Amino acid sequence: MVLIVEGHKAQEEDLPADALRTLALLQAELPLKKAAALAAEIHGVKKNALYKYALEQQGNSAEALR
């Protein structure tokens, strides 16, 4: 029997640094969905992992401004 309490969250250490850098550069010019898709294709990582990571970063930035 397997019980999953919470799914694995995308962490910065799970994603290659070059993929995160590419994502950041693309986000400056493109919507997040498109930036994540392109960075994922370039670096061979999962689009959802990059997308979730970027959303978490945006949430952290918004909280820091409060």
C-alpha cells in the first residue's frame, strides 16, 4: 500500500541552473507559459516544473513587497 501525502514540488536544485537562467531571460520578453515551454524544450526538462518554479518565485517576490 502506498500513501502519498503531498506531491513532489519543483525546487531550484531539481532544475539545471542553465534552464533557470534561460527561463529568466525569456520571461523578460514573453508570457510565462511560452517562456517555460521554450526553456523546457531547449534544456530537456519538464515544462510544468519550470512553470511551477516561476510561479513560486513570483509569489515569493509579491510577498516580499508587502
